[in-house]
Amino acid sequence: LVWSAEQRAMVPSGQTKVDCEGALKALKLMGQTLGMFRKDPVSEEPGVESLEAYLRRLDEEEAQKSST
């Protein structure tokens, strides 16, 4: 809305302003709830290792087999 001196009232300008602050805040809260922003993600299930740890373990086992 813009002020029209002729009509002495606020009139539509034809432009819209999108305010996504609420949507972004909701997405941030959902991500925090799901643990998406942790620096060191922790597995929710005990005994389940991360993909990086699994691949590292496979590389170490392969290195041990090749050295013997």
C-alpha cells in the first residue's frame, strides 16, 4: 500500500512484498528438532556406526590384511 494524496488514503501499489521470516524460523526449528544442525551428529540407535566410521574401519581391515 502507498499513500495517495489525491484520495487521501492508502491505495494498493500493485507490488507485493513477501515476508518469509516466519517460514524460515519454522524450518529452522524443525531442523533443530530433527538434529540436522549438529556439528558432530550422534546416531539415535546404539550400536549403529556412521558411514564414515564404517568406511574407515574397512580401510583399516584391508590394510591389515595386505600387510600380513
